[in-house]
Amino acid sequence: MGWADMGDSANVPSVAEGSLWGPATAVIVIDGAGVVRAWDEGATALLGYPAGEAIGRLLADVLPPVGMGSPEPSGPGLAGHLGPGGEGRQLLRRRDGSRLDLDVKVLPVHNPSGPAMSLILLADTTRVWPTLAGRSLLEGLDRTAPVGMAVLDTELRFTWVNDAMQEMCGVPRQGFLGRRPADVLPGLDVARTQAEISEVITTGTPSLGRAYAGRVRADAAHVTYSTSCFRLETEDGRAIGACYIVLSTTDHYRAQQKLTLLNEARKRMGNTLDVVGAAQELADAAVPGLADRATVDLLAAVLRGEEPQPGPADAATLADLRSAGYRSTRGDVPPPIPRGEPSVYPGRSPTARAIAGGAPLLIPHVDPTDPDRDTHGCRLGIHSLMAVPIRSRDTTLGAATFGRSRDSGPFTPDDLDLAEEMAAHAAVCIDNARRYTHEHAAALTLQRSLLPVDLPAQNAVEATYRYLPADAEAGVGGDWFDVIPLSGARVALVVGDVVGHGIHAAATMGRLRAAVQTLADIDLAPDEVLAHLDDMVSRIALEARDPSGVIGATCLYATYDPVTRHCTLARAGHPPPVLVAPDGSARLVDLPSGPPLGLGGLPFESVCFPVPEGSVLALYTDGLIHTPSLDTDRGLQNLTDALAAPWTPLEEQCQAAVTGLADDRPTDDVALLLARTGVLGKDHVACWDIPKEPAAVAAARANAARQLGAWGLEDLAFTTELVVSELVTNAVRYGSDPVTLRLIRDRTLICEVFDGSSTSPHMRHARTTDEGGRGLFMIAQITERWGARYAKDGKTVWSEQALRRQMR
């Protein structure tokens, strides 16, 4: 830059070309009196005064100020106002009268051989702002930028890094300069990083948004970054290095990871209605995403399905804890406490403190010298712990304890927040499972109380059964079975299935079973029994206020007569029975299906067929032949195969059928009733046709007495003759042909009189003046039971007497 000078100006310093002060700047030299001693070309261009007009004049005269607060237009002017070394902004008047907004800097000039002088630098703010902004930008990138930046040469050596890069990596600037990324950051994927930078330098194509993860000195935990890189070039396009920009995405990554883990945990929890299963779901959800080991302990009352005591936890609560869930990344190390066993925690342990305080507890670094330290955790190398109480509705259900091993970083407050959210969700699932367990236990208790415990003694069939209640998730069903002794040494076999699950289904089952027993006592035919049950189920459906209540049921009702060896069956929407002949051949009994109970208005049909002695009749519910893993056809085939073993002990056949067909945890109740038929032969039955005339009564008494003598039951002769006399007399007097007398020696002595009339006999109290009417009343007094049953061709009046002597 050329200079024009006057007087003592030989020692004025020059301004180097290409400095930040360019064409929009001016350099002026004044002496101590404010007289211009030097004036450069920039001053002429900026201010409008040629050097000849400005040098030798007061600066205040050349540059008059504008606005208030400006110095007086005489004296030192700008230099005197700002002072040596001062700087600021000034509004000045140009030669043509226009205003100038200038940045002013006053520098003292050392002049040993002459008077003191000042160097004034002026810059037009409207024209030098980009240069100033660039300088500010560089300073900001170096000191305050929130992203890490580095400049590397073509040999991939760091030549400059900003403060953010040093903070991110935990390495000071001296640790970067002159070294390659592989030497500075060995914990990251530096091979890919160097390859990326080399490719950018070679091709000139920027790299944008590459993500990578690892560990750096500044953070022991896992960190993630997003990086970009572009080439640095000379004016002629020659590569001189690369600028590498790093944006930390660790917080975003951790937040996203937390959200993902929480969503996955919620998907994995709540899939079971088993309390222990719900606790195990929490442990499975936490490992390995959140922790390296997780233990879940619940109160014993919760495991039993009971309501835990509300209020704060105390020492009794800790003593009542039981192990319920465990998961570890070390599969070779068994859980510290077997499931269901008491969990003992010292009072100062994190778990005990979390339960007592009702708040989660974070221990980032476990004290290795703590005498109460978990020995199992020591084996796993646990160095960081979290303990979170499991609470629902302000009631403590248990606690979850999470640990990290040496290979993982310590837990953070964010991890504790995540553990607390997972425990809160698990608490809802566990409490729901507890409530369901309680309801299921109540329904199961009700169901068991309504089902037979021991089958009644009778000689018609040898019977055994298996009953498997549904699992806790499906709920207790309404399946039932029964063996009911009937008159005439016969027996009724019943199997039914109420639609639905739960207490309502179990209660309805109990009502139907009681109704079947009542209908069996009045000796109705199987189709009539089902007709009455159909009406009853329809009434139950109308009475049910709960829309999810029972609306139907299925039933199979069969009677077997060991004297005639005939079986009569009817079914209402129930699977047909399986009949296994003595030779081992098995088949489904072909009989009309009939509609399920509760539909109303549709008839039921009975089928009667002979059954060989020793045959096995299998009655069952559909839970036995149809499961999620077994279709009905295959289930029936398996059932017939399991039963096709002639003269195998009935208990073994029953167990084989259930073991081979039912799942370990059936989704529906399973009921199986097996009955092997017996026979009462001629030596147990005596039968006589009775003429319809009064004289036949005496002959009937005599025949009965002789038969009792043959059976060795002479002690029953007197009462039996009275019974025969009354029943035969009534049949002869009031009944119709044919009339038949039959004695059966079974577990009791049975006396039956059949006639072709359907007139119902009635027991009444006769007056002292009546000549008759005392017959049935007397029979009721001297026998254990009596009654009448009806058939299409007449009725049978019967009575039973206990055998006072052992049968031969």
C-alpha cells in the first residue's frame, strides 16, 4: 500500500497487503496535537479527501462527527476521544456530506526520534462485516460450537481440533495434534473412520451422516455419533486435508433405546395370568437390555392369590418374600434361591431398603467391602445395583433387583427411571394375575365341591374317572360327570359340559348336576331327562344378567340294566360315547346328536341296544379329544386306540387315555368316565307272571318265600311277603295285564311288580274306619326305599330292603 506523507513521517509503520483491512478501510497517522501526518489511499477512497488536502490539517476538521456525544471538532478528535489503544464505533461525516458508520481503532506509534504519534484504523462496517463475521465464526467453531470438529492433513494427522471435540473424546488438544485417529481413539471403529476420510480426500465427495458407536475416555458407557466429512482444497483444487465433523447422538440413542426396550418389555409382559409367570416376564424383559441379572421376589400372599396387607412394608413383609423370577446373562450360574423358596435380605440391603422406603434405590458403584454384599452377585461380578419395589394400588407386592457385571457400565438415573416404569407395568400384570389366581382358586374349590369325590357303590358297572381342570389362563370350566344308582339294580351314567368358564359356569354345573340327580330319582327315560334339563338351562339363560353368562350346555345321559344287559342313551349336543367290546374292538355309538341344552323346543331321542358283559363304555367331554395341538378326528382315534385293550384294569385304561390325549395344561376341562358293564345272572333274579285274579296273591307270597329260602334270606321272608302281598294285590285290583313279579338279589333285596297300567300309585294315611289304603304306607315303613317308574307299556312299583345277612 502506498503512503503520502509530510513532515515527520519517515517512521510510520506500513500496513501489509492482503491483511483483513482491505479497500473499505483507512489508515491515518496523527501527532499529539491531532494533526494529520499520514494519509493512505484507502483513506482517500473511504473519506473522499486526497492526501494533499488532509495532511497538515486537524483530523477533527477533516472528519467532523455526527450525532450527540461526539468529540468537539477541534483538538485530538478521535484519538483523544478513544485514547491510546482504544476502539469503538463512530458516526462521521464524509467530504461529500454523507454519513459513515466506522469501526475505529487507535494504536500508539513508537517514534524514538520524534514526537508521539497515533495510528488510526478506520473500517466501514457495512463493507467489512463479512470479514468480521468470518473471524467470529472461526472463533465460535473453535470455542463454543456444540459439534466436534477437526482438520486432518492428507496423511490423516490431526492439525486442529475444537473444544467440543476434546470434550467429547476426553482427549486434550495436544493428544490430537500430529496423531492419527487410530492412535487417539482406539475404542471406536477407527478403521472405518480413517477409510472414510481417505475416500473423501481422494474423491472429493463429502460423507454425510454416518453413524457409529463405541466407548471413549470421556464416557465409560456406550456412546454413539453421527459424522460428516468434506475435503479442504487450495484455490487450484488441490487437496490439502479434510474437515471432520462429529455430532454426538448418544442422548438420542439412549432415549430411543429406552423407549424401544420399554415397548418390548410391555409386549413381553402381561401374556400370562399366572403370578409366577408374570414375575418371570419382568426378569426376562430386563435382561440383557437393561441389566445383566434380575431377580423378582413376591410376597407369599401374592403367590397364593391373596390380597396383601395395605400400608407401608415392615419386617414381616421382608420375612414373607419368596423367589418368583430370575434371569442372568450367565446361564452357567444357577439362581441364588429356588423359585418359591423364602428370599432372605438383610435390613441394610438395597432390596430391603427399597421395600421399606417404598421408593427405588440406585447404587451406581457397589462397595466391595460391604459385609452385606450379595454373595451371588459377587460370583457374577455385579458392581452396580438398582432395587425397585413392585407396588400396585399403594400396596407392596414385592421387589425387583437389577445388577450389572464388570463388562457393563454403571447404572444411571435414566436406567432407574426405565426400571421403575418396567416394574410399574409388571405390578399391574402381577396384580391382575393374583386376582385371577384368587378367582380361579375359588371357582376350582366350588367346582370340586360340586363334583363327586367317591363314586357310589353298585353292582351294575365297575366305574372310574379322571377329571383335569383347565389351566389358570382358561379358567375353571363347567364339565361334570356322575354315576347314579337307579331302581332295579340299574345305574345312570352322566357327562355334561357347561358353556363358559369361571365361577358362573361352575355354579351352573352344580345346578344341572343336582337337577340330573333329581330327575334320575324319579326314573325318567334319558330323553325325558334331557328335555327337563333343556327347560332348566333356558330359564338360567333368561335369569342371567351378565351378558357373558352361560347360555347353553351339552349332556350325555345313559342308563344300564345289568339284568337285561341293555343300555339306553340320549345326548344333547355332546360327543358320542365310545363302546369297547370284550374282544377289544372299539367304536363310536351311533345315536342322534340332539341340540345343545338351552335352545328349547327341539326333541331328544333315546337309543337302546344290548351290551355284552365286560364291555367298556367311555363317556367324556370335548376337552379330551380336542386341544390346540389335536383335532377332533385324531383325538377320537387316539381315544379308541387307548381303550382297545380288553380286560386291562380299568384304572390303567383311564390313565392311559388321559395321558395320551390331554395337554399338560389343557385349555378346557377334561372329564372322562369309564364303566365296565356287569351282569346279574339267573341266580340273582327270579320272575313270575301273575294271573289277574285275587287267588294269585297267595301263590305270589309263597313263591317269594321259597326264593328267599334258596338265597338264604329267610330273615327277610316276613317283610317280603307283606310287600309282595300289597304290591300284587294293587296290581291285580287296579292294574292291567300283564302283571309280573320280580325279585332281584343285589346289594339290596329288590321287589318289583309290573302291570300294564300307567295309573300312579299314591301313599295315603287311612282312617281307622277305612278297610284299605294302608298298603303303600306300610311298605314305606318296613323298607328302605320304594317308588314307581314308568315305561311306554306300563309301570313298575318297586321297593328295596337291606340285606341283613351276607350274600352267598
